[in-house]
Amino acid sequence: MASLRFTCAVFVLTITLASAYVEQLDDTFKDIRKKELWLVEFYAPWCAYCKTFEPVWFEVGAELKSMGSDVNVGMIDCTSHTSVASELGIRGYPTIKLFKRDKVFSYNGPRQKADIIEFVNRVTGPAVRAIPNQQMFQHVMSHNDILFVYIGGSSPLKEKYVKTASELIVYLSFYSALENVLPKAVTLQEVPSVVVFKDGTFFTYNEEQHGDLTSWVNRERFPTYTKLDSYTLYAMGDSGKLVAMAVENEKKPSEESIRFKTLIETAASEYKDHFSRDFQFGHMEENSYLNGLVLGEVKAPCIIVLNLSNDGYYMPNQPVHSIQDLLSFLDGILEGKVQQLGGNGLLQRIKRTFHDAKTTLTTMFQTAPGWTCVVIGLPVGIVGMIIYATCTVVPVEDDEEEESKQKGTKVVAQKENKKNSAAKKED
């Protein structure tokens, strides 16, 4: 019991000390954000994940401080400081952004300390890092699943490469090296070249074959087959590829799940030349993201193909038992024979808005019911009072008109009485 209390006390003390390196910001952040480097979390008090993430964020602040980083770490309550949130277009919580002078970089990776620190070091450093020798080249290769390297000296291609690196540095690191730094097993047909190392091999960029360099990097910056989550799918939105995946039931693993994963991986590896330009392949254990996309429950295990550019998706019309069944399904999508479901049409956007609102309100009630009742009830009550007041008020014009009618009636009655009196006197 005593050891448990000691452990709890140490944990609380650690969090308290770590929180000292994270500054609570307010509306004045708009005036200081361009003067210094800032890494900021935008959160809401009712957000359950924000509360879970808070200790990690404090650790990020402490880690950067211990490294001697120039990056300041802060957090802003978007419900109290709405002007900042509105100006920066904050839509979800927690949102993480790095402010580097006039540039703003959004972080959309895993909410883990190591990943966030790596993101900060990457974005605050040079767009392209030089690799001076073969030993360093081997070291860099061993620490990167996807490695983009410009090989050669100054050239128009290098200028394009640096520009691409500046745009996509939020996602991955970019390197440059001379030809004599390459491993002996790597032979290039021409120099200068841009090379990507992934999946145990390498590919060279060809402008005539691959088109724009930035678009090519966007398509190739993911492994051909990988484990997917909501963060990865969000990042894949700019790749222009369809995402073919096997959705697993993480609570109830089955032979069918294994079979679907095997089929997807086979299509990714053995049919890479046929599908790699149009498809990204992977498997996914969680389905909350997919439920929001299809506006219903995705029953796992299954195979689904996502069109992240327009929130559309494809489901097989026939059971997928073999690799030929899967290939036929994928070819049918490319040929337009398989109907796309979902999408971002007006009706679908309205449905998705209601679905997202319902999900958000449900989460809010589950985590902070009292606060949610105040937030929802207050504006509803005010609107109700305005409507009631509008419906029950008696217009001033109606009162004056009624009074005028009553006066007119009295005058007519008086005239009639006078006439009757005069007639009696004559009689």
C-alpha cells in the first residue's frame, strides 16, 4: 500500500514538474506567434482525448526544454479563446500546430512524445539534410522506412527537390548526397537523380513517366503495404491514391481476417507494377474512422476501398475468396464498373454533418454531462425566450387602432342621441 502511494506521489510530482514547461496561452498569442517558435495544442475542456493526451503534452514540453530547443510549448482552451481558434481554423481537438515565423505547420501524426519531438526537429531544421559519407548513409537508411535522397550537385532538379521538401517536410525528412556516398549495391543510370528507398529496394524519379516531382513524392511516401489508422489515412488524402484495405476485428481474430490481409498484401507485392500508381494497400484494426465515413457500422472482417479525395468508398458486390476475385474487384474500380458509394455530394455532406454532430454530442455527454447541458441549454434557452417574446408581444399599432375605433363608436352614438332628442322635441 505504501509503495502504491509512493508511486502515485512520484507520478503526480512528475506531471506537475513537466507541466511547468507548458504555457497556458490566451488571445494575446495572436500578437506573439510570429516573433518566436511555438508548438501549440488547441484543446477543449470537454474533450476526453485531450485529457488523456495532457500528460504526453507536458512530457513534450519538458523534453524540448531539456534538449535546449528554441521551441516554446503552449496550449490554448478554444472554448475560452474563440477568436484565436476561429482565426486559425481549428475544427477538432486536440489540434497541434507549429508556428515558424510566417509559416504554420499542422501535425497529424500519432499522439506520442517521440513522434511529436521528431516532427518538431524535422520542421525547425533545414528542408534538405546533407549526408556526408557512406557510414552516415547506412545510419539514415536504417532509421527511415521511406527515404528520399537527391543524388548529385547543383541542378534545376535539385531546385525542384528543395521546393518539394519545403512543402512536404511536415510528413518526412529529405536528404541529399553525392554519388560516391551511395552503397555499392545502388547503381544509377544517370545523375542527378531523385531516389526513394522503400520496401527493401529503390526507385528513381523520371519526370516523363511520373509527372510532377511533388505529386510523385506524395504517391511514394508510404510503404506499399502498411498498417493503417486514422492519422495515416488523413495523411494519405493528398496522395491521390485509392486505399485498398483489409478491416480486421481486433476483438475477434478469425481465419477470414487473416485471409483478407493475405490477399491485400499479395496484391500489393506481386501486382505492384499494375496497381502501385493507383492504389495504396494496408490493413486496419479500428473502424471508428470508417464508421464516420460510411455513416454506419463497418462489419469486420471485410475488404473496402476508400477514395480519400471525395470521401467515397467501394465494397465488393461478390464474395472475395481468391486473389483473382480481389484483382477483378480492383480492376472493376479502375474501369468504372464498380459503383462508388458515399462521396461529398450535398445530401451526403448534410448527412455527415448530422452524424458528426451526433457523435460529438454523445462524446461530450459521456465525458462532461453537466458542462454539456450548460453549453447546449444556454443558447437554446435564450433562443426560446426570444421566440416566446416575439410571439406574445402586442404591437403598439394595434392598441392605437383599437382605441381609435372605440372613440369613433362613441362619437357616432352621441350624434345619434342628439338626433333622437331633437326629434322628440319636435313631436
